[in-house]
Amino acid sequence: MSATPSIKIIKTMGFKGGTRAFSNRYHFNGGTPADATHWHTLMDNIVNAEKATIAANVTITELIGYAAGSDVPVASKTYTQAGTLTLAANHVTCPGQTAALVRYSTSARTTKNHPIYLFNYYHGVSINGVASTPEVLDANQKSALQTYATAWITGFSDGTITAVRASPNAAAATGSVVEEYVTHRDFPYTPSL
């Protein structure tokens, strides 16, 4: 399989008395945007969808586009887009290293015939606030993440191409699951202020 273009979404949130940046990177099939105008249209469409998955405590700050097989940016655009998600009334905001996990399935297999999955972690999450199930992702956020994952499988347009979620080697995403329980993904060590 050949390499695919990708886009990185950088977000910020409050963390340990300061601000922490984190990102998600999405490889995609469907072609590479032809120029900065097309990249920016694609970026705007992705931001409009992703902002609905995060609450106001997270801000989308930049998107960076990469050509297939390269880590050299070919396009970028800055944003100040705070999340627009309305969480459930009983939600509890989690510490910054807590994350929601979205797993995408593909039809690709390893050389040992194991399925290949794609993963994205999302920080700035909330739990449902029910004492008996304290690790359950907020229902509104889980639903929003599932809608967003489905949109990646359907694809985002730049006006010419449709970018659909894929692996770095072009294995297309065929389905997605938002994990019910929150998990964690460590940031590099940051001392308390």
C-alpha cells in the first residue's frame, strides 16, 4: 500500500496551572488537496465537526497538512475555536491526562492475520458523574465523538477531493467504536507550579 496525506489538529487546555497543547493526526485516502485554498477548506470542515466533540475548556488552535509520506508541513491554518459541546447536567470534568478513546477498524491484517486498528485519544473529557460508574464517558461527549468518527469514515471535502480516514499505509477505516470508559494517555512530565 502507498503512503497517505495527513492532517494534524492541535488543541489546548488548562493543565497543572498552565496551558497544555496536544494533537490528533488523521491520515486519509481520497487524494491530496491541490493548494492552500483547498487545504484550508478541508481544515475548516474538520474544525466545524471536531468543535462539537469538545467542551469550552478545550480550544482548537492550529491545523497542519502534510503530503503523503512526509512530515514536512505543506499547509497550516490557525484557529481560536473553543469547543461547543454541551455536556450532560451531572458531568464531571476529568484531569487533563484522562482521555476518551476512539478505535477505527480496517479490513487490513498483519502478517500474522491480526486485524489492524486506528486509534485517536481525546483529552479534555468529562465523565458521567454517577458515583457507581465513575469511569464512564459523558453520554453527550460519547455521542458527539461517535458522530465525528462516522464523519471521518464518510469523509470531509476540500471542494474537490473527499478525505476519508485511513492508516498511514492507506488501509481505509470501515467502522468505529468510542470506548465507553475513559482511559489515560500520559503527557511528558510537567512539574506542578
